[in-house]
Amino acid sequence: MKGTVYGSQGGVYLTRLDSGEFCDASLRGRLKQEVRTGDRVVIGDRVEVATRKDGTATIESVHDRRSQIIRKGPGGRRPKVVAANVDRLVVVASATRPEPRQLLLDRLLVIGESNDLDPVLVMNKIDLVASGSPEVSQGPEAELPIHSRLLRLYRGIGYHVLETSALTGEGMSELESVLCSGTSALLGPSGVGKSTLLNTVQPGLGLRTGELSHKKGRGRHTTVSARLIPMECGGLVADTPGFSDVGVWGVDQRDLEGCFPDFHPFRGECQFRGCTHLHEPNCGVQAALARAEIDPSRFESYRSLVQEGPGPSPGAPHGS
Ligand SMILES: Nc1nc2c(ncn2[C@@H]2O[C@H](COP(=O)(O)OP(=O)(O)OP(=O)(O)O)[C@@H](O)[C@H]2O)c(=O)[nH]1
Ligand SMILES: [Mg+2]
Ligand SMILES: [Zn+2]
């Protein structure tokens, strides 16, 4: 029987069979081996399930993925697939508590772009910041609060950006209409309100949510494993555990520039083929930067990702 993996915990995979029934499945031995070498079965995976008379079920094989969200695993030496067969990456940040960090958001956007997932950005907790600041304050960028600067920046690049509040309901119907088609995955730092947003879009879900730590105002990693949630309106949504840092896996410099849509208009203006835009003369991206047509903060994110590199090349020893 065919099914889709909706969640996993301690080697048990909650699987929804295409008949509509749910079952807890374990992995067949050969697949367990693959898990150890890094290629895991993840939520969203399409699987072949064998059920036995005694009610137990095993995942016999995994179908090829149509898409996947992939990031660097802990330590940066291996890839970590967060979810498979996803249509849309929803990057969630909060306007404050915790403050948005651009480098992290840019990384998540690159993960979306590099996996062809057309990222959507949600700026949550908009109730906690003064309303209307992006329009009212027309002053220099430096005077804007960070969330306002980022809203303006990402909208200027052309990203679909939502401002939401689970508390007041602002932006919730727009978020709902995004989540109600296809499969979306919510990714973002711990404590920004990913689970709370889903509970608000669909009351009765009862996902665990957590207060921020008092000392640092950071999230407490309340959601511990990713799971797929069917929306009553039709879509499937992955709630995922928050993190404090995220690395981009497997995207080398040549692919990276393509993950910055704000660089696209200028790439044809570089003198050298294969220009990295870091130090070559007559570089279109550098020229655009000098004319302030590319935001310096975005270029910094690009530079840091180029310098960090895509991770160990395939076949390189994993080390310890
Ligand atoms: N003021 C305000 N607080 C919110 C909003 N959304 C969520 N919160 C609060 O933020 C805290 C963290 O919310 P969670 O939903 O647990 O955050 P999360 O992103 O799922 O965190 P992890 O599961 O750790 O990744 C909770 O105390 C929520 O009540 C919002 O729109 N406004
Ligand atoms: Mg959560
Ligand atoms: Zn260049």
C-alpha cells in the first residue's frame, strides 16, 4: 500500500495510507541502514507500506522525491532533509521577541530558492510593534526598526511578505489562503510563533506552544519533531522545530547567485564569465551595489554564504 509519512518519533513513522487510515510503521532493515548513512525517511515522503495481520506495519521502500527542503545538519558535515515533496517554503520570523535576524532569514530564503520552492515570508507578532511604521516613517533606512527595514527590503525584492498576529488576527486570512493549497512547510527560529499561527488558522489543532525564556527572550524549542498537518481547507502544512542557526547545504557559488533574485538584473553586466562578484573588475553586481540598487546587507549575506561553502563534497569522508 502507498502512503505518506506525517510524522516520526523514535523510529516510528506515523503514516497516512492512501486509503485514509493512519498507521505507525517501522522501517524495514535495509532502510534503517540508509538512515544511518544520512538519507532519512522524512515527513512528506511517499512510501510503500506492508501491513501484517498482527497490525504491525513496515515501510518497505521510499519513492523518489519531487522536492525536498535540505539544510546543513548539526556540525555542518552532513545534509539534513527537513521535509519531502513540499510545494512551498514559508519562512516565519517575528517582528520582535525574538528580533528578526537578517542573515538567518536570507539563509532560509536561499534554501527555498535553491530547492525551487518560491518562499513566502511571514513577519509574525506584528501586534508587538508600533503599527504603520513602514509607511509613516520615510526617514533614512537606519532609523527604521529592524522589522520595518526587512519588510521594505524583502517586498522590494519581490517576495510575497505577510504581516501577521496570532493575537489580533491580523494577516491570518491571507496566511490561511497561502496554506490551503498544496503542501507548505513552516521554517524559522524557535519562539517566533509557527505552532501558534497554525493553531490560530485551524482552532482545535492543539499544537504545543511555549513561552519565551525570560532571560534571553529566545524560544525554548517547544516543537521537537516535524509533523504534517492536514488543513480543513485543503492544504497540508509541516510544522517544524525552530532553530537558532541554519546552514545552506550543497549550493555552490555558481548556484548561490541565482538564489538572490535582487542580483538577477545585473548578472549579465559582469565582464568575466563565472564572475563571483566578490573581487573581479567590471562586475555588474558590484556596480549595482555602488549605485545602491542592491542592498549592502543582502550582499553581505551572499558573501558569507560563498565563504562558508556548500559543505563537504559528495563522497568526502564524514569524519567524526
Ligand atoms: N504577541 C504575540 N505573541 C505570539 C504571537 N504568536 C505567537 N506568540 C507567542 O510566542 C511564543 C512562542 O510561540 P510558539 O508557537 O511556541 O513558537 P514556535 O515558532 O512554534 O517555536 P518552536 O516550536 O520552539 O520552534 C508563545 O508564547 C506564543 O503565545 C503573536 O502573533 N503575537
Ligand atoms: Mg512550535
Ligand atoms: Zn560580477
